Amino acid sequence: MKKLIFSALAAVSAAWALNAQQALGPGTGLISPEINPDHSVTFRLYSPKAITVSVTGDFLPAKAVEVEMAGQKLTAMVDGSAEMTQDQNGVWTYTSAPLEGELYSYSFLVNGQKAMDPSNVYFKRDVATWVNYFTISASKGDKGYWYEVRDTPHGTVSKQWYTSPKLGGALRRMTVYTPAGYENGKGKYPVLYLLHGSGGDEDAWQDLGRAVQILDNLIAEGKAEPMIVVMPNGVYFNNAAPGYAVNMFQPTLTNSRSSSTKEIEDSFPDVISFIESHYRVAKGSGNRAVAGLSMGGRQACALSRRYPDTFGYVGMFSGVSPIESAEDENNIASQFKSGPKLYWIGVGSADGVKANCDRLRSYCDAHGYKYEYYESDGGHTWRNWRVYLTLFTQKLFK
Amino acid sequence: MKKLIFSALAAVSAAWALNAQQALGPGTGLISPEINPDHSVTFRLYSPKAITVSVTGDFLPAKAVEVEMAGQKLTAMVDGSAEMTQDQNGVWTYTSAPLEGELYSYSFLVNGQKAMDPSNVYFKRDVATWVNYFTISASKGDKGYWYEVRDTPHGTVSKQWYTSPKLGGALRRMTVYTPAGYENGKGKYPVLYLLHGSGGDEDAWQDLGRAVQILDNLIAEGKAEPMIVVMPNGVYFNNAAPGYAVNMFQPTLTNSRSSSTKEIEDSFPDVISFIESHYRVAKGSGNRAVAGLSMGGRQACALSRRYPDTFGYVGMFSGVSPIESAEDENNIASQFKSGPKLYWIGVGSADGVKANCDRLRSYCDAHGYKYEYYESDGGHTWRNWRVYLTLFTQKLFK
């Protein structure tokens, strides 16, 4: 009987393998990307009929390009690319320089059109764009080190729905991280509310931001306090649970951006109230932080000002909310009366929103409002936001 | 100040839009797939230099192909394909026949090589293959209807780590679904342990099987009892949390299959013990079900036999464990002494493992062991497993 069963299973395997092969074409056995001992990386693609193949990604030096938008000439930075060379078997290859520990993304350009790496199952989506990724964990404590699941205790990540009365009773979803030990204990934990940017959703900080691994690793090494991290969906007019909802919502930067912070300001008490009634949460502003990137940075800034006694810690990553009215002036004055314990601004030197951050810093300087400022290289990218989160979370609840 | 801020934000948008455009090439504004009012679907791809473009997917009739494997000639079913036609702007188009409500997957073949649809952000991974997907929810209660997030109460999904003493203290991860109302109540719930197949992991039933939406929708309509669903990682020698772990593990059918059920049998008490000590769980065999697909079906079958008093409900989807030894005979006799309330076998008429299922059924018939049998069209596919889950879960804990 054993033999018969094996044959039947073999038939199943054949069907599956064939599906995969049909989809991937020949060259499926290639290893790509291959991380070499010196941390250079070799990319391989089988494409015998292609005329040109190159690899593009954030492991290559970014290049500046001129674009025209709304009548203005602007300079934008885009990922660099490198030509691959073809061998006699139709396999195109490129080997990078040795790379620092980091999470990198890339894709191929076959005859100028984007192609994913069929040898690498790992992809991530950023708004409407998918790219392959790989991580280099070069040495203990480098960037890549914080972004990987290590052999340490792990927190739990939940996709949690709640009803928002202030959004007309809408069903909304959030991602909630509870640190290792939460389930086994009775203690109460401080909470970081962490907001995504335009085009993002409640999955963004988990998938692109590696927030779960960063917190797991920092907490395991005693560098951050155990905390709950709440990642809501900050675009009130879009469905939650993208990809599973009834409509085939296709996110773009413009259809996933709320230009005003009004709705998230008005409805945010629903988020806090849900968390504080469903989780073991330490209350009071000393146990609450709010942070976000880009649009989420504007939201974090605005929320902390609108509710001046609620958040003891504020993190603005490549995004701040301007001081534009007498009401704004009154609100920030009220916020700094007792003063947040930390008012943290992080931005890249090449980021288009740096001027906004500079203006808010000047305003704070002029009024004696204390803040911390961190300026990195680079622009408006997840590479920077992961670093800002790694730095910011080490300063919380201590 | 407002105007300056707008310019700065515009610069950011330009940089992002450019990244997307560079990646996707022109033709980014296309709508694909477009679900037409008659539920036909139009696919579009901009590829002016391509010589041939076709679309392949499970919305087209499957076709039989001959393959040779391990010296045997076998017939395998693969997705059909259809040629697309190019217009003068370089856009290739194909419109399908009207389709039934279902979750469909597809990809393009450009000059014979796989290409994803740059107009559709939604992909799913099955082992090493990625495909785009779309859902048609034609009418209330059709297949597609169960697979989408509807406007009903939703359960919570958690990625939950635990330590398995019987696997040498390994850190393992499982996906846990708790039904709507769990957090707000004090009641205890029955548990379905739901196992994936070869090449899968703790994410498979959630991502490919739509287990969360199926349970949410069935429970909301009163067709299934509220239950906890536990989806562990059934390949003890592979890392959990694929894509986030330190190594770049690339799953295949062969490196993600345990040919023996011994390890999962030995270590499964760790899973049950973790769940029963960390969740509000109703105990006893009448409150425990185990089910799985393919390899997971074999595991569910073997687990129910090894622990004859533990599971009141057993579901085997395209996979059973054979009766090969006197020990197997004793175990199944012991299992059927008090008898599971439900011993459910589902398989497709074209599935290579149907012969195994037939043998187990004959054995049960000969010994008077009661079971339910459901035979569908088609083969060894997620389309069938989603249906089996939808049917099986309506029979549990009643």
C-alpha cells in the first residue's frame, strides 16, 4: 500500500510543481538574491530572449532626476540601477558591492519593464508598487539586525476591529502589538500610537516598517521598555483590511491621503478608548506616546496639540503640522505648559518636508519649547522611518 | 505659509509618484482587472514591445498535460491560458466569459515569461509562486461572498508565539482567530485546529484559505457556531514567520513537507496546552476539532487516531493517513469506540489523492466506522479547500 500512496502523492507533487514551473518558466532552480560572505549580493534572472536586463533598488546609490509637477520643476531622487550581463545559458547576473546591514528592496527591469525576481518569494507592497526584498544582518546591532526575527521572546500581533462612534459607527481595523509576557502576566503597559503615511494602512508599519521586529529586539536587549504599539488605519474614508474587502480598492498616493487632520483628530478618542477598555493599559500622559511618518507625522503633531494633556511623548518622522492660526498658537502653548516629556522631530537632509520641520523648530526655539531633533541622510523613505522608530522607541516611558 | 507647505508636499509626491512610475513604466493608469456588470472580467497590460502576451489563471478551464516524474508518466491539470490582443497604443486586452462568484488568481505571460499585473496591487503567494487575485461576489451566499470582508462583526487574528518543549524548546508561531465578541465577553469557546499543506506555513489558511472571512461570515449569519481557530506551523524543522526570519528561507514543496506525521503527533500536545492555558477555551472532545488540507489532512487524520479521545470532529481535506499496521488498526478502533461526532473526508474527483481517500473509506465501511464524504469537482487546489472549510465548519460544535 505504501508504494501506491507514494505514486498518488507524486502525482500531486507533479501537478503543483508544474503549476509553479509553468508560471516561473525555466531557470527556476536559480539562487537569487545570493548574499555572499563579504555581504555583496548576487542577483540572477533567467531571460534568454531579453535584450536588456538591469536591477534597480535602494542598495544602489540614488540618482537625481528632474520632474515637472504643477508647473514647477522639481528634483526627485529615485533608486539607481545597474546593467546585468547575460551568460550563454540565458542567465543574467549582477553582483553588488559589499552592503551594510539593512533591509533592501529591488526589482528587475527586463527590456525596460518591471519584473519581479521569480527566485525570491519575498515581496513587499508600498502603496501601489511591489518590490522584492532581502535583509543583511551584518553584525549585532546594525540596522538589519533590528529588522529580523531573532531567537528571543516575541510579542503578539493582532488585527483587531473596533467600532468608531465618531466616524458614524464605522467598523475600523487596527494592528496591535503586545510585548512578550503580556499574555502570561497581569501588569499594565504603556502605549505607543503609531501612524502610517499617505498610501498606507494598518499593515504598513508591520510590513514595511518592521515595527514588530524592532520592538521585539529592543525590548529583548533591554533597550526599550515593554510597551503596547497600536497601529490604526489613519485614512478614515478608506476600507480597512485592504485586499480582503468587498471592493478591489487600488491604493494610490492621492486616494489614500487625508489632506486635513480634522477627522483623525475628531475620531482618535475612539481608538484610545477601545484600547484602554480592551487591553491592560497604564493610563495617564506619561504612559502614552503618539508618533507617525509623513502624513502620520502631521497627524501625531496635530493630535498632541489638540489633546495637550494626553500624550507625554510625541514623535514626528518626516512630517509636522504647521502653526498657521491663533488657535494653533494657543494649542501648542497649552501643550508646552506642562510640556511633553519628549517632542521628537526626525527628518532626512534631502527630504522635501525638511523646510516644514525647520519652520516648526524655529517656532519652538523662539518660544522656548523644548524638542529633540535628529537629521539623517536621505529623503522620504522607509529606510529612514525604521531608523527613527528604532531611536524614538528607546526614549519612551523611562 | 500654506503655499510653501503645499510646494514641499508636492515635491514629496513627485518623488514617490516617480518611484512608482519608474517601477511600473507607462500605462500605470490602466484599470486591470475590471469586473464588468455581467461579471466578465477585462484584463489589461501595457507592453508595446512584447511579441506575445497571454493571461493564465484559474478562471479559465484547466488543461491536462503529460509529465514524467520518477520514471512515471502522469497527467497533471494546469491553469488554462488565453491570448491577449494588442491595440495601437501598446495595450494588450482580454475579456473573460461571465464568471461565478469565487476568488480567482491569474498572471500574465509576456513572451512566455511570467509577469504580474502592475495595475493590481493584490497578490498572494502559494509556496514559491505569486499570482494576482480578484474576487467576484456575484450573489449572497455564493463562494466569493464568503471570502470577503463584509459589513458584519469581525473576529481578531493574532500571530502568536509559543514555546514547544517537545520540539526541544523551539519558538514556534501560530495564527489564532478569536470570534467577534471574544474580547467583550467571559464565555468559553470550542476550538478548531486547522492545518496547512506542504509548502505552507502558519499564514496559509489566512492568506490563501480566507479562513478568517469564512468564519466571520458564517458566524455572522448564524451558520457556524462561534469558535476559536488555531492555525499552527506544521513543518517542525522550518522557521516560523517566513519573510521576517534571519535566513532568507525560500519555500518549495519538498523543503516544506514533513513526510512523517510523527513530529507533529509528538509535539501537538504543546499546541493544545498553550491554547487551553492562554485562551478562554471550552474543554473536552466535544469542543475540539482538527482538520487540515493535503499534508495537513494526513496530520489531522493521524492526530485524531493517536489521541483518540481528544477530537470530537475530524476534517480531512484532500489528505488522509493510511491504515498500514496493526497499531494503526488498533488506534482507529480505539478512536471509533466512543466515535468522533464527525469524521469528514472531502476530496476532488480529479485529485491524485482520491485513491487514498477511497481506501480509507472502504476500510471504514468494512469496519462500520461512520464518516461523511464530500466529493467535489476539480483537483488538489485551494478553491476546493476553501469550499471544504465552508462546509465543514457549519457542522461543528452543534
